[in-house]
Amino acid sequence: MLAKLQGSAKAAPGGVARGGAPSTLPTVNVNVFSDPACPWCHIGAKRLQRAVRQYKRRYGVAAPLKLHWNPLLVDNDVSPLGESVETYALRRYGEVAADKWRSRLIRSGLPEGAAFADWKTVPNSILAHELVALASDMGLAEQANELLFLRTYEQGGNISLLGELLDIGEALGMERSQLRKELTRGESGPLRASVLERDMAAKQRLRIQAVPHFIISAGPANRTKYALNGAHQTSDLLGAMERVTLEETRAAAAAARAPYGGLLANVPQGSQAHTLAAA
């Protein structure tokens, strides 16, 4: 479905031609539900980066697109100090399945630039999520996640540890002593409460049970949206971005021709939601 869709975005009647980014191009919102402790999220982030680059090349660097990173804790049973990859895999999958799990990750990640070159630890990611929340306030959530993935899967780090997170925070421009204060408030702090509340909302209200998970949307009240479960291919992510762009561009054109200048047409009448599962 999405492969066919990409072709339709080349020059659709009333749509958007590749290479052009008119001022009426709708803002595409990509909500990413992710966990630094999830190796598939490392792969998914690489594919998302590539999809964004391709979208910008097709519609112009000024094409409005926003990424929103959301916490979802995959495994609350991981030790506070993290676990070795071997111990974790045996606990979760058993000996035979554990080897297949890691091999599949490496095969899938290599073409994306996720080599898992030095992956030693499955971290407890609660503090990492708090760091990302702070980075979001600075507009640096994507950079924070990228550094967390890099440290965990390519550099042999353990982001369960406060010192590792302080180093990453400094690399993002945060003041080390203030960051330490925020990350050591623990369960009594508002930052922890916010992360856990958003995690619970994703699981219970949105019924997201696995990561990575992408909700790609556009239009008034994000009425047109696609939910993609799993580490989808770049082409799927790009296709969903193009689909919401095309649908909302057509909707805006139709609204402009409607009575009263489209005022009635612009009142959200419920959303068009679609779900796509990774193979």
C-alpha cells in the first residue's frame, strides 16, 4: 500500500509535486514512542532519520515536519544498574532464541548504520527517559536519543549509570551540577512522575505495547494519522509522511472552495486513523 502511495505523491491532482514546498504544505507531526533500552528502537531511529532526510529532499528543507519523542518503558524488571546482554537475553528468550534474537538485530541494523559494534548492557532506562524529557525542553530530544543509542549499542556504555547520563547531558549543553540535581530527585521528583504518567498513558490510553511505535499525523487536531508498529522500513515511514501530506493538502484545497471560505470544512469531524504493522 505504501509503495504505491509514494508513486502517487509525484504529481497528484490538487496535491504536492516533488521538489516543491508551497506555503500551504501541512505540518507533519511524527510522534515517536521509544525506549533507549530497546535495540529495535536504535534501528527504528536510524530509519526515521533517513525518512526525514528523504522527505526534506522531496518537498524542500523548509517543509514543516516535527518530531515528538515519547517515553515507553519496555521492561520494568531490569536491574537498576542494568544487565549484561547475555544475562538479559537468557532471561527473556532462553538460550536458543537469544542467539537468534541478537543475530537478527545485527543483520537488520547493519544496512541502517546500527552495527551494534560494542553492545554490552541492557540498561535500566528510567533516568535516560528523564534526561530525554529535559532535553525536549531545549529542543534536543532527537540529539539526546541519538547519543543514548550510540553510547549503549556502539560504544559499550551503560546508561543506567548517573555518570554516563551526566556526560551525555554535558555534550548536549546542560550544566552538570543542575542535571545531577534533577536526575537524583528519584520517585519524589516531578520529572519521574511526568515520565511514568506519559508511559502509562501510552500503554493504557493509546494501547501501545511495543516499541518503536510511530504515529504520523497532520491536519486540524491531527485528524489524518497513521500508526506504525515496530521498526518499519524507511519507505514505510516516508510513505506515511507523504500520505498525510497529500491528504491534508487536498483537504485544504477542498475547504478553500467550500462555502464560507471553508470554515465549516475545517471543523474536525473525527480523525482518519490507520494502523500498519511491521513485517
